[in-house]
Amino acid sequence: MLNEKQEILETINALPDDTTCDDNSYSLYLQSKLKKSQDDIKNGRVMTVEESRGRMRKKYANFNVG
């Protein structure tokens, strides 16, 4: 099992040689978010599409366009 520093180095080393600092930062950001998402799924912190739609309807029920 890789520690976090090793994972970061592998991510950076997998990028092309002409990668910019912004590209590196974005790749590390995505890696972090994907890791958190996988942990959320593994631990049951998810909701169905129907639950999500219900939350959005409730949140924006009084929102008027125009």
C-alpha cells in the first residue's frame, strides 16, 4: 500500500514532461477528490438520484428565474 507522498509522486511522474505547474496541481486535486469519493462510496455515504433531485427541489423551491 502506497503512502500519500508516494501516490502524489506517482501521479506527477505519470504526467507528460511538458506538463505545467497548473496541470500538476489540477491532477493532484482530481486525485484527492476521487480518493474521497471512493471512500464515501465504500462507507455508504451516497444517495440515489431521486434523493438528490428531492434535495434540489426543496432547496430551490422558492427560486424564480426572470
